[in-house]
Amino acid sequence: MKGPNGEDLPGAVLFCCNHNAVRSPMAEAMMKHLYGRQVFVDSVGLRAGEVDPFVAEVLGEQGLDLSRHRPKSWEELDESMFDLVISLTPEAHHRAMEMTRDNALEVEYWPTPDPTLVTGSRSQRLDAYRATRDGLAARIKARFAGRPAPEA
């Protein structure tokens, strides 16, 4: 599959984290926005949580809508349909590596800070979510433009 600038793209990408409520939905929304016509994109968590309202807010600042996202767990997923799994937490990476025992697929680990751990004012907390969003956006753009993803 080729992207808009001739770059090689996988056919299907899965982003995974712990609860499918913050980091992986952010990555899914941005990847769909950039490459959704060329690549099937989904996200999953080790356990299904609830979408964090700060995620919807910081994605909305970029014109991205998360209102249709429903967090899901690995058990709800057909793992065999993905070419690339990008794990965003150590726990999710461990689970993704277990998938490779039965499926031939590529797994990448992008350690991504958890903005829910930041305390302080609403503004400080939103800044942490923006930093996570912007870091993921940079990695997605770099990785799928045919260059390796930058280190976190």
C-alpha cells in the first residue's frame, strides 16, 4: 500500500495500551486522520476503560472527533487482520509480543508517557495531554512517511 507521497504503508495498524482510553485512541484518531483512506486503523487496551474527557478535548483542538470511539479489550479483537501492532505501554507491548507466536506480524514499541499521572491545575493537566498527543503525532508522521519513528 502506498501513501499520498509514495511511502510504503501497512494494510492494517493496531495501536494498543492499557485501557484504550487515552494513548491508543489518540494514536488511532490521528492515524485515521492522516492515512485512514489507505490503512485500516484500530486500537485496543489490555482492559477496556472509559474514554477520558481530556482526550476528546485535546483531539478536538486538532479538529479530530472521538465521539464514536468505544474502548475495547484484546478479547474483542481479531488479531490476525493486522500487519503492524504499535504498543504504547510496557504491558501492552508484552501482550503484542505474545501475538507474534501465532501470527506473523510486525510489532513496534513506542514508550508513551501517561498524561493521567500529571497532577495540578486543569491547564497543567491539559498540557500533559497535549504533549502526549503531539508526541504521538510526530511519531506517526515520521514513521509512516518512510522514516523511523523518533525516540520518545
